[in-house]
Amino acid sequence: MRIALLSYRSKTHCGGQGVYVRHLSRGLVELGHDVEVFSGQPYPGGLDPLVRLTKVPSLDLYREPDPFRIPRPSEIKTSIDLQELLTTWTAGFPEPKTFSLRVARLLAERRDDFDVVHDNQCLGTGLLSIAASGLPVVATVHHPITRDRVLDVAAAPWWRKPLVRRWYAFAEMQKDVARRIPELVTVSSTSAADIAEDFAVDPRQLHVVPLGVDTQLFGPSEHRVRNRIIAIASADVPLKGVSHLLHAVARLRVERDLELQLVAKLEPNGPTEKLIAELGISDIVHSSSGLSDTELAELLASADVACIPSLYEGFSLPAVEAMASGTPIVASRAGALPEVVGADGECARLVTPADVDELTAVLGELLDSPRELRRLGEAGRRRALEVFSWESVAAQTVAVYERARERVAAC
């Protein structure tokens, strides 16, 4: 099958979309399919040599190290460029829509090169013109962005709430597009239920295909750092619950020597950095970002406990990677996390979201019980091997492609 895999941004390190594109495309070519990735900036890294990459450049207004830059007039060459600029200047987020419009133009010229188009979380209006051309379209929705919007608006100070709502305006477009794509892939039954509710999607459109993990790269280590806690947050936002973990760590350090490895790109002088300073734990909190897969695997395998204090997760790739690493997990009983890690006490301990007292108590209990840490870690490794693999993800995704092709052929 000839597959066009679309990703409006493909962060190369510790970013869910980039990880998904990299591993899914590799799994697809290993099954014998032909895959071409179409990506906006930042472009994906580490693609399999058999996977072709077509870059879909934008104005890249959020790039590092100059986010919200002012482009030169000569860079504005099309109406899509102008739309991207004006949306950004009016506090909106344009990338899902403008990427979809650009890639629709590219695919209009290459209609006969592909058997199916697979969109990764963009859900831009350009997908509808691709579908109208007769190409079967499948879209992955990791979770409804409306859940992020609710939490971010609630956490914002009063004067920022209108700006946050404006930034999330693209969610209404995603709702409309999702309802008009017959085959949607999502990563958990929890996400499927939330998408059906928030996007008013027919549940029959949704196909649950969990994410996978490289169980050779992510594996147990004989050398763990005593009392090391690791947390991975793809974004410095309230949704990830990092502030609750920081409060718990501040309490735990009173009774024991410990450290927190926080894998996240923190906003300079932002709320997380300020809270670390206010709590007086700068000496035991070490943040890092841009890690390679190998560096992340080594760090996960070095910890006594992996903590996922999120207020909502549509899946949680870090949870699966921690299980594969044999690292015990303390996770919020939120979103799809119980579905991913299993019942409380199986290979993870589950706590009430945002409950600092419970989080502190459970982390303390585990750190004081090496035997329980070992039991949970071994159980997590078994679960990762039995339930999550990228080979299975690719095969299940191809089954959805086939349904989409059959649907189009029947029209």
C-alpha cells in the first residue's frame, strides 16, 4: 500500500507526535508498505531509511530560538502564508489549518501516487478537499484538544482567559473535520469516549489502536539511583500536573535524600521555574530537554520511580516507556492512565489527580520499600512486552486503511 503520512509538526525529541510518526512509519515499511511522510516544522528525525520525507515549510513562527518572530515581507508568498501570519498576530494557533491547506495543494498534484492518506492530529480543513478528490483519508486523534482547553482556561489568570480561548479556536475546526472523516484512529477507549462526547463523533467512526514501545531500547537496568524520581512532561502546562509533583517532592525531601529528574522544556522564568525556586528545591530538581531516545531510555531506567501526575492523558507514551524500562509508576487516576498501566497495584500505583497529600504518601511508601519497587517494575516490564509493540500498532492501523479504501471504492 502507498501511504502518505501527514504530521503538521514532528518534534524530534520527547514529543508524542514525532515519536508516533517515526515508529509507525518504520512499522509500516517493515510490513512491506511504501510510506512518505509529509511534515511541517519541526521536521522529524530518525526516520527509517526506507521512509521518504517531504518537507512542507511554513513561516515557522514558533521556531526556536525566536518564537513569534516577525517574518520579512518577502516571505509572504501565498494567501496561506498571510492567513498563518494574521492568525498568529491575533493570538490564534494557525498550524493545523495552514499545514492541511498546503499539503492538500501538494497532494492534488500527486493524486495517483498514494492509496491512502493518514493524518496525525492535524484535522485541518484541507483534509476535506483531499477526501473530496477521491483519496481515502484516515485521521489519528490522540485525544480531543478540548480537554486541554478546559484545563488551560481554568488555570489562566482572569486577564489571560480570553487569549487562551482564542488560541484554542482551532478546536472548533477539528470538531467539524473529525465528524466528516469516516475512519478515525485513537489510542485508547478513554480517548474514544471523550472524542465521541466532545467532538460529537459517531462512535462507529472510531478505531482504538494503542501506541507501542521499543522494548529493546527501553529496558531495565541493574544500576538505579536510589530515591531518584523521573517525570516526563511534553509541555510546561497545567494539564501535566507538574506543580503537584513539585509540592510532593518538597515535602518528601524533609525526611529523605532524593532527586527529581524533570524531562520537560520549561518556560524561562515561567510558573514551573518560579515554583521550584519558591519551594526551595532547585538543588534537587534537574530539568532536561531535547534528549535522544537512548538518553531518555537510560534516564528512565536509572530511576526508582516514574511519576505521571497529569490531570488528563489520552494515552501516555512515557507510561509505556517506563513500564518497558522496568521502572515502577505512580500515576494519576485520570484519563486513559488506568487503562494503560492497569489496575492499582498491578504495575503502578494510582492516585487522585491534584491530591498532593495522597501523591506524597504513595511516593514515600514506595521509596521506602525496595521489594515493592522491584515487584511493580517486573510487572510493568511484562505488561509492556505483552500488550504494547509497534509491529502490532502498524498491523492494526493497516486494517483501518483497508476499511477506508473499501468505503471509498463502494461509493
